[in-house]
Amino acid sequence: MNQKQFWQLIEAARNQASNPDDGEDVARRATSQLATHSAEEIVAAQQVLWDLRGRISTEHDRLISAGQAWSSSE
């Protein structure tokens, strides 16, 4: 599973949810859909998720550092 397929799975789960903004419901539905895939695809989906979380964490740290630098320059 690549990143595009991962997001397609998430979008399908959101479309099935009664409230697409309910992250827990969407996650449950995505998990149920993912359970029908092969073990290799499940592992690949987990890797996509880890990669995305790593990028989010890196961007968060960069923004925090930029904010600290900005506030100390005042």
C-alpha cells in the first residue's frame, strides 16, 4: 500500500461514517477495511502512517523553534 492507497482507504472510511469529522469512527472503519487486506498491505499501511506522523512531528518541531526564535527577538 502506498500513500495514495492509504488516503483512499481513509476517504472510504470517512464516506461510510455517519459524521466524517468523528476521528474515532473513521479510524474504526478504516481499521475494519484494512483488516480485509493482506498482511503485507497492512504493514505497508502502517509504514505510511509512521512516515506521515514523522513528517508531522518534524514540522511541529520546526514551527515551535520558529515561534521561539520570533518571540525572543521581540
